Amino acid sequence: MSAAEDVVTEAPAVEAVPKRAMTLGTGTSLLVLAVLLIVPMFVKNFIIFQMTMLLIYGLAVLALNILTGGSGQFSLGQSAFYAVGAYTSAVLMEYFNVNYALTIPVSAAVCFAFGYLFGKPALRLSGVYLALATFALATAMPQLLKLNFLEHWTGGVQGLVVTKPDAPFGLPMSQDTWLYYFSLAVVLAIYIFSVNLLRSRSGRAFMAIRDNEIAASSMGVNVALYKTLAFGVSAGITGVAGSLGAIAVQFVAPDSYTITLAISLFLGMVVGGVGWLPGSFVGAAFIIFVPNMAEGISKGLSGAVFGVLLFAVIYLVPHGARQIAIMGQQLVGRLRKN
Amino acid sequence: MELFTNQVLAGIATGAIYACMALAVVMIYQAIDHLNFAQGEMAMFSTFISWQLMQWGIPYWAAFVITLALSFVGGIAIERILFKPLAKAPVLTNVAGFIALFAIINSSAGLIWDFTIKQYPTPFGSSPFLGSQLISTHQAGMIGVTVLLLLGLYFFFQYTKIGLAMRAAASVPESARLVGINTSWMIALGWGMASAIGAIAGMLIAPVVFLEPNMMGGVLIYGFAAAVLGGLTSPFGAVVGGFLVGVFENLAGTYIPGVGNELKLPIALALIISVLVVKPAGLFGRQIVKRV
Amino acid sequence: MTTLLNVKDLRAYYGQVQALHGLSFSLSEGSLTTLLGANGAGKTTTLRAICNMVRSTGGIEFDGKPLNNRSTESIVRFGIAHVPQGRGTFTTMTVEENLQLGAITRKDSAGIVSDIERMYAHFPVLKQRHTQQAGTLSGGEQQMLAVARALMLRPRLMLLDEPSFGLAPLVVRDLFGILGKINREDKVSILVVEQNAQLALELADQAYVIETGRIVMSGNAKDIANNEEIRKSYLGY
């Protein structure tokens, strides 16, 4: 029709998600929060632990979502940032006796700097090239952690044991329950921060770059700054997830942070819906529970079962959980009209 | 100096493996515009089929040809059944599909043929090549096959009608349809060819790395790296990239202190990325000018 | 004259949005017909609907055979060549490869070779640049290449979408001259969509005017060009 649509030669790799569609409505959010607050009072410790892991992985997926869904950059290297966060907390807690809660902002800062610096050379790369670069980072990380001269700090292949914190002020709850609420508070704070970030001027800049980099730069968006910033923020949040993960699992070792973790986080993002922040937690549930389910269905073929389930999900909802949310919303809208 | 020459030679020998795989990667990238993460597993599965055929008493070359045909048809079938329905889905959803396919093939191969390492025969013999201890006749044969394959592909894409149609379908699908090309089948054909090339790569690699379900993991990564280094649009670049990566990797392992086997891969990748930072479209890739 | 293309009650949709609201027109064999109208009137959509590139309902008959529900690539085999808006150049391929692609459905290799030479005679600049990457051509050259590529099909009907778009006036004159020649000498029927109504009416023998997805005016091109009222209210010149 108009000439403009024919002249855009290349479609962006990541679909445009309007910033309003990136979050949940207030009512739904409060409902979800209430469930998250109440459920742990009625379930066993093991389930609480799994819910904690869900929050932590969800946070890591959210970080990737800001990078990919927000600024259109693709990363297979999130496991590296996760590892740096985990080791930062572990080393601070075990060698310097720093309080676990205080290690989290340190992790965030260290990972932000790391991500920002990594984002600098990555600026020249996009698409598959960026995927390869981040992939290289992810494969290198476990090897770097095993290096001899770092062994004094990292514990080499053996890794480090992390002490699980008790509930403070003599609160009558188990360590697992306390850690759950602690993680929930951190995740909630970061979630709110992220939502606001994407609604802010910086968020608009991210999305402009995602949708059309050249057009964004011609409108005066500092593409280099915002792309590296997106990497930094994403890495920082992933680092926090890594810290919480280290505390929850009470152990860090190089082989926990391989490329498999990065791929899982990527799958979590796709299943949850690229660019839809609440979907990160749905995606996290998928990557935590579906492999176990697959194992339950068939031990020998667990990989195949997982693959088939993954195919089933992407056939049914190619846009991830976001699609279900949109369908639900339309349904509610229609019911209200009638 | 002798150490250096030897390491370069050894690098070229392993480079042939990567070059072969990189060719398959470029093939499918041309057809579908994505990197197929399951490509290595498809090649592994093909290799197992050929092994099974030989176990049943079929001679090497007959098994080779049957495997190629089966892989070609299998590649097309995978596209038609699994990926055609995803044609309109977002790119990242397709990537998730590749990962799912990876898991399915890997786990099925493990169940059918188990995870023990198997010997795989070579048609070229494994004596030293021209008296060199570093390159065996098998490795020389592998380099020869890679070069032949490259020439064949070059001829196919430059001088045949169907090769021209495939390139057109990959570069501007809408225009390709408007001149009467069935783009959907061109994609399927690309999958078939990539699968067959992968099968050749697998059958040549198996005598070196031994046959088992995880044999292609590392190789595919190097293959990707080689393809990206050479420029994803150029089969020639992919082959050169393959040899370069092989040499890079060997020299890094020899001359950079503290590298050893574990860090070879990251270092090779880091080098490639430095090249890409300078030449973002790869060494032989086509610079595509973007317009707003 | 026999009717080559007959379009009846055509409705087309982009998602939920309806772009054509029951459009009917016909084109006789050997004619050069133009569809005129403002931006967004539905001209491009009409051409895209003929080639089944948008979802549509209604009847489209070519030489008495229905085209509905056929794929774009099989419609080409009826002898319908579509030069899309934006030219659809295979930018990464050479000029000559672009021409070969135009003839990809033909089986007569000797005829293809001689047709390529014929195109070089029509458009000498393409011959000079035949080994060059098509993306490096100027806009006018790419438009010529697109027309030449379409002619390589030896089409019975050529659909042209705003061939004058983005071209310098002199280049447009040239191009339209060649189109007229092709229509007269090679007996190719042409349906051309244009915003430059004055030029199109000079060239065409039959004209239709579209407004918001409907035909509002049809007739002999000369009559329309001479009718000041129509010109002022619909064609803006």
C-alpha cells in the first residue's frame, strides 16, 4: 500500500511487543502476588525449595527477556553472567564472611560491569554472530573457573560450599521458607524495576533499537550506549539470580554453569513469550518441571520426550505463554461485553 | 619451526572435519536463513544408519549411498512434518524447535544404539599419508572429499536451474514466488541436501572421533564457527574457515601457555570473534547493505 | 476482442481490515489497461489479489479459467507476470541471473538465450551491467530489469505496480515508451497501476478509477483524460 512498507528491507528478528503488552494488569499482578505469599505456608519444604528455584530461574529468564525482548539482542551466554553472580556471592560469603544479603548488590554491580564491558565489542555483532560470541562466553566460563591460578578462590573443579542462612530476628520459619520469602522480595523489587525501566525513556530507546536500529539512531537514540546498557542491566539481573541460586543450592561448581543452563534460559524465554516479562516465570516453570516430567514418562527416552513436549508447546502457542494471556484477556473482554 | 609446520598440518587435518560440517551448515543457512542446532545430531543419526547397514553385511560404498539417499529423504521429511508448520512462527520459536529436535534425535540414538563408543571403518585406510605421521590417508581422503563436495555445490548453485531457484527463494522469497518458484519446496530441498551433506561429514568424521550419540557436539560448534568465520553466504568461505579454525585451534593449544585441551575451544572462538569484529560479514561473506 | 482477465466482486482483507469492497473489472486481450486512484485506494491490493498474495474472495478468471485458491507460483504458470511495487529485484544476484529467473518456469533453453538478447536490445543498459550485482543498479535501471525479468516469462498478461515510482521524469518517459512498444509488438496485455494518472492515461487504451476499494469510474482512457470533471475530482490534475 504505502511505499514505506516496501522499502523496509529486513524484518526485525524479534517481534515488536508494545510496552503495555509487556506486563500484567494491576489486578492480576496482586492476585499472583497473594498466591506467592500464601502458598508456602501450606506446603512441604521441598516444594518451597522448588518454588524458590522457580523464582530464581524466572529472574534469569526475565533478564534475558529484557535483553532480547526489550532491545532485540540475542544471547546464549547468560549462564556466564549467572556463574559470575554465583561465585561473587560464594567467595564473599565464605572467604570474607560478608552477610549473604549484602553480597547481592555486589553481584549485581560486578555483573553489570562485566556485561557492559562484554557488550562493547559485541556492539559490532548482531544476529547469529552475536549468538556465537555469547555462546563462546558461555563455553569459556566453566573452563575459566577451573583455571589454576583462580583455584585458591574458586575451589577449582570441586567448587565451594555455601552456608544457608537462618531466618533473622528469630522468626519461626525454616531456612527454606525464609530463603523463599527473601528471594521473593528481591525478585519482586527487580520485577518492578524492570517494568519501570521498560516504560522509561531508556526502555523506549531499547525498543526503538529492537524494531529498527538505523531509524532509532537517526532519531537521536545513542544506539551504542543503549545496546551496551541493555547488556549490562541484563547481566546484572542475571548475576543477582546467580547469587540467589548459589545461596539456595548451597554449592557452586564450574559444571553447574555450562551452556546447558544458557540454553535452558533461552527455552524458558521462548516458552514464556519473548518480550512478555511475566511469561519469564512461566518459562522458568517449564524448564524446571518438564525435564523431570519427561524423566518420569520414560527414563531412556527422557530427552526425546522433552523434545516432543517442547514441540507440542511451540506448535500450540508459537508466541509462548503470552499468547495464552492474550487469548484469556480477549475472552474476559468478550464475557464482559455480553 | 618443525613443530610449527607439524601443528599446522595437524590443524589442516582436523580442519577438514570442520570444513565438511561447515558446508552443511552453510547449505541450510542458505535455504532457511537460520543456523540449525540439530544439524550435528542429524549427521550423527545418519552415520549410525550407515553403521547399522554395514553391521547387516552391506559393503561400505553401498551403505554410503543408501545412507545418503535416506538422509536426503529424512531431511525433507523433517522439514515437511516438523518445521513447515512453524514457517510463520517467530524466528526464536524456530530456534527452540531446533533444540527440541536435537534432544529427540540424541536421545533416540542413545536408546537404539546405546552410548558405548563404536569403531567406524574408513574407505581410505589409515596409514601415514606420503610418509607424514600427522596426516593419515583417511584425513587426506577427507580433505579430498570436502574439496570435491565444494566443487559440486559450486557447480550446482551457479550452473543449474534448480540451484538458481534455490538461491532466489532464499534471498527474496516473494519475488521468487512471483517468477513461479515453489519456495516452500526449495526450503525442503535445502533441508534434504544439508542432511545428505551432514551424512557425508558424519561418515568421514566417525573414524576419527569414533561413533557415539554425542560425537557431533564439539564438531558442530567448530562447524558453526568455521561457517561464520568464512561468511555464512559462501560455501567456499565455509571450507576455508574450517581449515583456519583447525589450524587456529592447534596453534593456540601449542603456543599459548596454560591453554591445554579444555581452553582450546573458547580461545578459537575468541579469535573468530575478533575477526568478526573487524569483518562483520565473515572473511568471504557478502556485505549486505541495509536500508531503512 | 476477447476478455482475458475478468474480476468479479473482489473483496480482499489484511487480517481484520477489508481493503477491497466488491471490485469488478475486465481486461481484453491485447489491451493496455490502467487502474488509477489515490494512495490507499486499493490498487496494489487488487494486483496482489490477482496473484493470490492477499486473502480475498470473489471471482478472478483468466482466459476463462478460475485463478482463485491457486498458489502464487502456479498462477505465474498461466502466463501472468507481476512486477511488484519496489521492483522485487534479486539484489544479491547478477543482472543476467535475474533475467534467467524470470524464465525459470520455461523449458526452452534456446528461446531463453535469445530472449535475454532481446531484452538487452530493449534495455541496452542492462547489457552493459549484465555481470553486476542487481542491487547496485540505480532505481530506474532496476525498474527496467524488473520489466525485463517479467517479459522473460513470455507472459500473456503483465501486471505492473507503479512503475514510475521514484523515477526521474525522463526515465519514466523512456520506460512508458518501451511498455507501449511491448504491448503493440509483442502482443502482451498489460494492467498497470499508477499514481501518475496523466502519463498512464496517455499510454493506456482502457482505464478504471478506484476509490476506497471500489471502482468508481471506467471507460476509454482518452475519454477520461478529456473529461475535466473526472480529472479534477478523482485524478487531481
